[in-house]
Amino acid sequence: MKVCVIGLGYIGFPTACLMARAGHNVVGVDISEERVNNINNGSFLLNEPGFKELFDSAKKNIVAKMNPEKADVFVICVPTPLKNKTPDNSYVESAANAIAPLVEKENLVILESTVMPKATHESIGKIIENKTSLKADTDFYLAHCPERAFPGNLIFELVNNDRIIGSDTEKGKEITKELYSSFCKGNLLLTGTVTAEVAKLSENTFRSVNIAFANELALLSEKLGINVEEVISLANKHPRVNIHTPGAGVGGHCIPVDPYFLVHGQNAPLVKTALEINESMPKHTIALLKNALHSAGKNIEGAKVVLLGAAYKPDVDDARESPTEKLVEILVSYKSNVVVHDPLVKRFAYPVVSDIGSAVDGADAIIISTAHSEYKKIDWNRISKKMNVKPVIVDGRNLLSSAPPEFIYKSIGNPVQ
């Protein structure tokens, strides 16, 4: 097949490469001229295991351009961010407008981007219908095939995970399955478009609600004077219980975002409450910091606070929707002197330093905001000697197995000083 992939980002580019490696003739489209040029000269590579080998095996069948062209299949992989906690469908609509003049009878249009229920038809189908004489699901076919991929293991999961194929016609399902079976080894699960949209949103909303329950248990444990990690560990011994992990906040491009797509315009009080709990955790973390600093005879105003970790999850360089950004905002509002350290992240909303020694020099407090493996190996005695007297640690990820004796220590869901 000839495939035109719109959006060459973290999902679109490897997806285009997988299709090209499978033998399809792929045109990748992106609005960034720099990215298009870098792809064509081979210098744009994702920091993912196996990606270079994938690109090397795919590049003879893929070319990047700034404008779409006619194809058998159009695949839309563009961002769907939130703006003021409201889903922004503008990138999807722009992509639909760009391909509409090119869509012909029997073509297939696939949406991989995460969207609100019914958006496949309302944001893509209707735009193409309005710009052509074609009728969706009669003259051309629509499908929603949401990605399921994990940063740090992206290529493996794009190939091996089960995939949902949502289309409202048998022909649409047939063509989509033929395309995805050429590079996917997981099961291909056939359903309708709206069911596929809601299933995708439900996956990450489930995790959001579960994390919110863990966070609520942490807050209760602090009040009751018990350790939330022990509570969760014991509860999870039950064969049908799997409580997630509490922490200083939820990050990433899925868990803090997808629930808003599910609840937008809907009455979903449980999901909305879960979002509120998770979004309150950076503020609670700073409350723990203020308490610890007070115990040290210090104020948060003017204190030097080091945030260990800008990434939204351990051992990746991805800082999208990282709760560290919210922690920095709160600290800046208190006029704290804030330093962010991360061994991996290069792009963040605030400056990031890579040398932990210089970061903690003269600091009053440390907040562990990301559970990087590197932070488990820290010599806390050495670090304490570089900090001011009565140093503080707030462990926002319960990373440390015990409180370093040199520090005043607080952690999420743990009353131990």
C-alpha cells in the first residue's frame, strides 16, 4: 500500500518506519521543516532501543515531506493536547483539512491520536465529507487505532502489543487489519470507532483512578501515623487487588491527560474527583516541605530547594506533563531558590543541571520528584555535607528504603521523621 502518515513525532515517526520496513511505500508529513530535513538526511533518531536499526531497515521505503500527497491510506498521528483542561482537537482537524482534497473513493483514513468519543467521525469524517463529494463509510473508510506504547520500550510495544482496530464497516476493518498485520505481532481486536475511542481513554483513566486511590490512602496514612507502602504491600497480597503507587504527582502524555478527553461534556464524578486528587499532590508535597523546614527552624521563603528529577517517570528523558514543573511553580510563588537536577532530561520548562554536587551545594532541602535509578545510589552523607545545616529531604516517590540519619525526612504517606 501507499501510506501517508501525518505527524512524525514520538508515535508517528516509528509507526511510519514500521510500515516502511514492512514494505509499504510511506510518505511522512510534518509541519517542521527542520524535522523533515533531518529525517531525510538520517539525523533525526529517537532515543529508543532498536530505533536506529528500524530506521536503517525502513529508510529505502520512506520519505518525509511538508505536505501530504495522494495515498491508499492516510494515518493521522498528531498531538491532542489540553488547553486549560479542555481537549484541543485543532491538530487533528488541521490534518483532516490537509488530506481532504486528496482522499478518493476506497481510501482509508486512520486516526491514531487520542481523542474524545465520536471525534473520529466528527473531526475527520465530517471535514472530508464537507470538502468533497464523498461519504464516510460508503465512499471512503474511517478507523481509530489508538497506540499502546511505553516510553523506553517503544518499538517493542508498537510491534508486540495487542492493538484495537475500530471501524464501523467490515471493509474498513478488513483494510485496516491488513495494514496493521504487516507489522504488528500482537492480536488485532476489531470493534467500532466509538468503542475504540472509549476503550483507549478507559485504559489510562483506570490508572489515573487507581493512582488517586493510592494517593488518598497516602493522605489517610499520614493522618493515622502508619506507612502507606506497608498498607499497599499487604493489601496487594490479595489475589484480586493491585493498588498502584502514590507520589508527588502524575505525569506523562497519557495518564494526566486522557481522563479529560473521557469526561469532557460528560457526567463522570468519580473520574473528575480522581483528577482533583492527583493534581493536588504537588501542593501536598510542598506542604510536607514547609513542615520539614519548620522543624529545621527555616522558612520556605528564600530557601534553596533542589528538585531531583525533571522526567515524569524513572530512567527516561521525557518530561511531558511532569509534576516537577508544578512543584517548581509553587516553590517560585514562595520565592524559594529552586534548582532542578536530572541526569537524562535535556528539554524542560526550567533550566536543568546535570551535576548533582553543584546542584545541592548550599541547599536547604531536596525533593525527590522522579525515582531515577541513579538517585538510589546517592551517598547521602556526602550530599549532606555540601548542604546547609539541618538539611531536609522530602521523598516524593518513596524511593529511599530508610530515612538518611543526616536529614530531617518526610515522605508521601509515611509519618516517620
